[in-house]
Amino acid sequence: MKTLIIILFVFIVTPVAFAQKERKFVREGNGYYADGLKDTTKLDTISFGKAEVAYRRALEIKPDDFHWQFNLANSLYKQNKPDQSAGEFEKLAEKATVPAEKAMVYHNLGNSLLAQKKFDPSIDAYKKALRITPNDPATKYNLAYAMKMKQEDQKQKDKNKDKDKDKDKDKDKDKDKDKDNKDQNKDQKKDNKDQNKDQQKQDQKQQPQQQNKISKQNAEQMLQALENDEKQTQDKVKKAQALQAKRTKVEKNW
């Protein structure tokens, strides 16, 4: 993918063009801005920051100068302050009267908005620039790039939504799994409880049987004892009857 071409137009003003006092600050600002552009491998925020200060000093003397405001907005953008530069370019878009200048403002406004990933507003700004300068290749390229970035961003959002849906599904599955585990544990506890009850019932049934068995043994022992007592009683009765008969016989003989 080609990198985005950022076209920043800067009005270079020579000291000869102005006799006013602000020309010193403008010259300094242009110099610092040029220094910031020398090394394309890095963003020289220090040089662009100095350029910003110089342009602001020039604007203190001539506040309504379109060119100094334009250069100030560019220096803000080059310091990676796209939100501030976008505000400045929006103000300039309202006051620009020269078509070519207005087109440059919209182009750079589009760059500032695109840097903030404000795709629709940046696309709108590029289109406004192309309505003024339809054949500008840099603006055409940046417009196409912004539209592509918007599509990729939408795809990523859709992908993230799908991931979120999958996460929600997984959460629901985990919830169902937890519920099943809880139900299973509940059923297991119920089965254990029922099993314990059945065991208790069975134990209770077995206990009377054991008691009956012991009672039967005791009964046999008691019966044997009664039989022995009965035999002894009968023996005593027989002996008493014999003795009585003997006594009776003796008395009759008298």
C-alpha cells in the first residue's frame, strides 16, 4: 500500500515583499519551517514549533493576514496536532476568496481530518477542493486513499463485532455448561440423599428381623425353662399324692 501523500502548501514570502514590521517574524517562520522539512525520515517538531511561534508573532502585528494564518495552520499540522490545524483550516475556508487558495485550504483540511481518522469529513473536504481544482492529482490521490481507509476501517469494525458476538456465544455456552454442572450436582446430591434414605429404610427393616431372631431364641429358652419347672412340679405332685395315699391307708386301718 502506498503511503498517504500529504501535500502542505506554504506561502514563502521574501522580505522585499513587505515593508511592515512583521516581515522579520515571517522570515524566521519560513526558515524554521524549511529546516523542519529537510529530514524526511523523522518529524522535526522542534523546528515546526519555532515556526509556529514566529508566525503567531507576525499575526500579533497583522491578525487578519490570510497567508500567515495558513502557514500557522501548516506548522501545527507538522507538529502532529491535527485537531488544532483542522480548526485553523476551517476558519480559513470561510474567509478564503481566491479559488486556488480556497482549494489548498480544503486539501489541507482533508489531511488534518484524515490524520484523526475522521474519514467522512476528510472525504468531504477533498471533494470540495476538487470542485475548485478538478485536475489536482494530489487531492485525487488523497481522496482515493481516504475512501480506502474508510472501507478498511469498516471491515475492521465488522470483524470486531463478529468477535464480540463469538465471545457472547462462548459466554452463553459457559453459562449453559455451568448450569448443566449445577443441575448435575443437584441431581447427584438428590440421588445420594435418596440412596441414603433407602439405606436407612433398609437398615430399619433389618433391625426388627434381628430383634425377632433374638426374641425367638429367648422364647425357646423360656419354654425349656417352663418345661423343666413343669416336670419338677409334676414330680412334686406325684410325691405328695403318694404320701397322702399312704397316710390315708394308715388311718383307715385304725
